[in-house]
Amino acid sequence: MDLLILILFIIAGITALILIVPLFIKRDYTIQRDIVINKPRQEVFNYVKFSKNQDYFSKWVMTDPRSSPERIREGNSLNYQTRWDRREVLPCKMVSGH
């Protein structure tokens, strides 16, 4: 009987700890990342403002280097569009929901 009471006190203590500790933990976090480019600001802007140069920074283009992006409204115009078509079927792994 004493063992059962001890186990209940341990479970109650752990539960209380789980409920009390979050009250004292910081809730807001800031993640900051800096990149230093050793070029004049205007030279960097003149390079990045063209949509074709932005492919070197695009996560999606870098993920599939064999894709060939098609640009609509090329250059530094507003509302430019980029689309690409990947006709080759890539292998995928099916994950069961069980």
C-alpha cells in the first residue's frame, strides 16, 4: 500500500512539474541570420533584380537542378512569373497512415 501511495505522489509531482514549469519559460523567441556580401550595394541590387539571377537563390530550383524554368515577363518588371515543368517521374516513398 505504501508503494502505491509513493507511485501516486511521484506521478502527481511529475504532473505538477509539467504544468508549473511552462509558466516560467520564455514564450517569444527570435531567430536571426545574417549574410555578408562583399560587394557594393548597388552592384548586388543590379544583379538580384533580374528574375533569371534569382534562380541561384531559390530553394525550389536548387532542389531540382534538372528542371528548366520558363519565365514570363522577363527582366526586372513587376509581377514576373516563373514556372517549370518536370516531365520525368521521380521515385517517391509511400508512407502508410497506420
